[in-house]
Amino acid sequence: MKFIILTLLLNLVFVSTAKAEERESLIYSYEELNDNNLLLINSERRFRCYMENKVYSNDYFLKGTNIEAFPYLEEGDSIVTDFSSWDHEVVLWEHEDRVIEERVVNKYRELRPVRYIFLEDFKGAFTTFRFSELRVLVDNVAINYQIDCFGCSVNFRHYITNGIINENNAFINNGGRLSIDLGDYYGINQIKIELYFYDPVPNSNKFKIYMNEGNKHDIDNYAYHEFVSFVVSQNNLQPEKHLIIPDATWITNPVYMDWVYISGFLNPTYYREMIVAVERRYKDTKYKYFNLNRDYILGYHLNCEGYLKDENQYKDYYLYQVIKEEEGEEKTYDNLNENDIEDFTEYIDESYLVTFNESDSVEEDNDLEGIKEECDENLSYKTLDIDNYYYPTGEEKEIKEEESALNCCLTKNKTLLIFFLSLVIIIIINRISQRFVG
């Protein structure tokens, strides 16, 4: 019985001592090391793992018309648009997900009605253009209107609207302007301007006429005409009459009302557009598109269970044995423990790896010089954080090296202490047994 107990205790001591020595002779690295004192036992490649998340476009697209930022089609997410409005000018291209309808129609549209007339840039004999009467006719009937005049004589509106044509009391200076508000909207084809004025001198009389829907004089004016007359008044009491009627030459920037559909046909004029047209409308089936974003988990892994593996992002890990050449014995693989390879995966899963590197030397503190010589035999150590890719340098590196050397020494000291304690216990048990036997 005593023999069995002694054997078990001694095996425990020597196994733990051997295990510590074997661990101290292993080097774990993610760099391939070229050193004659190191023997490569095993290596493995670990990859980054990720999940793919879909990011969808805000809009729907016809197949093939998606924007570059969203390259992938989501077949299960589509909409069918409403039909577009009928249009005879639209050019449609065929598509497998587009429905096109056609019809033949008769339709017309007319110029939008006008309300304002602008008379500008007057030029008459000497320095003025003299009026006796200015009438605006709608469907050949004179209407009341309001004026806004710049460069006009006193009581100008009264004299040009009092119905007396054989007087000479109203004038507008050359370069002056006159704005007329008709008070309502009328078709341009309904409007005529009846003008009476004096000009006893054989010289040109001219001004410019603009017509518009709004009270503004700019490029949106869609009717323009320049009035010019060389008629000389023969009698100061009998002014000349001029009837100004818009025609097609006035229309420079037409603005039309909406189309009116009819079954028959109307004659086209300068103020009316009439067409027989093929109209089209369409509706589309559109789809959502998406892109794939990758969300990586920390670290590098052998297996990506539940995740996808990124074959382009990886790290290689290596397990080395520090080989000591015994007297009369060559370096071989024979003395390596088979459990070293199994321990490899366990060790590289820990927070730190120990990497051997001859060129990475550290200045030794006097208090730790003996410890380092005993434990690492002039080998230097560097700690690497795998998951966070941490590379300690400077003061942090020296602290880690000192901790590594101290831990190494403490491991050996603990082993020796266990050995001596076990030996003492065995001796005590042996003596107690002898007394009972005696």
C-alpha cells in the first residue's frame, strides 16, 4: 500500500514538472520564424467571419435601370405603377415589365387669354407722340380699361377716353410707356386697338406692343408687335385713325391652354392648334434593389459557424518547439510530446501569444538578470493580443517581458517546492507506518 502511494505521489510531481518544462519550450507565433533552434510542429490558418446585411434603395426601378449603389435585385419586392397620362409627344421604349397602350384622337388647344397690353418706346414728331383717342375693342365693342403711364401729359387718360377724336390735348414723351389693364381675360383673337393721333410732319411714328396674361413685361410675353406709321395728318382737327389687329406674326412665345378632345375637326389658326394624333400611355412593374454590407466579428477563427467566412482576410498561426541539442545527440522530432499539437489550438485561443524573435532584445534589469538567464536562456519574449491586434512597445513591452520571466521562474520554483513537500510527506508517512508496525 505504501509503495502504491509513494509511486502515485512521485508520478504526480514528475509529470507536473515535465509539463511545465514542456510548456516553457513551446513558442506560439503568427509569424513564420526562421531559426535553427526552433522546430515547426504545426500551423493553421484562421479567417475573419461576418454576417451580411441587406441595405435597400429608397426607390423602385425597372429591371436594369437601378443605380450603381444598389446592384442586386430583390425579386420579392415590387410595385405596379398607375398608368401615365395620355401623351402624343412622349417617346416610349419597350421593356418586359412595361405595358403600353395607344389611341387615335382629335384635339385642339388655344392660346391662353390675355389681360395686359404694354405700349413702349414711343417715338413721334419732335419730342412727343400726340394722341386724341385710344380705344380697346373686344369682339368689336369698346370696353373700359385702366392705365399706368410714364412720361404722359396731365389728364392723359381723360383726353384719350372721352370719345372726342378731333382734339389735340394728350401726348406722351418719346421713350415713354403705357400699361393697359383690360380688367378681365380675353382671347387674343377678340382684341383690337383703335388709335387716333396727329402727325403733321412727314416722319415715322412708332411704338412697341406687348400682350401678356400677367402684369409683367419680360420674356414670358407671348405676343409682340412693332407699330410703324408714315401717315401725315392733313388737318389738325381731323386726326388719322389706325386699327391694330393681332395676327400670327405677333406670336413669338405661345402659351397654350389644355388640350380639348373632340370627335370632329376645327380649322387651325394662329391662336388655335388642331391635331389628329396617336397618344400613348404606360405603366411599369418596378423592383427594389439592395446592396450587401458586411458586419465582422472580432478576431480570426477556425470555424465560422453561423457566419460567412472571408477567404481574403486571414492569419496564419505557428507552433514551434525550442530544440536543445544534448551531448552526442542530434536534433530530431522523436522527443516531442504528442499533446503539444493538441495544446496548440488551446494556446492560440488565449488572450496572448508568445513570439520568439532573436533580433528583439531587451535590456535586463540587475534584479532580474539571474532569473532571465535561468528561465529563457537568452530568449526574449513579446506578447501579442490576437483579438485586438495589440502590439506592446516601449515600457509596456519591458513590463510584459519581466512578467514573463518572473512567471517562468515562479513556475519552476513551485514545481521544486511541490517536489520537496511531497518528499517530506512520504518520509513522515513512512516513519508513522514503521511505528505502528513496530
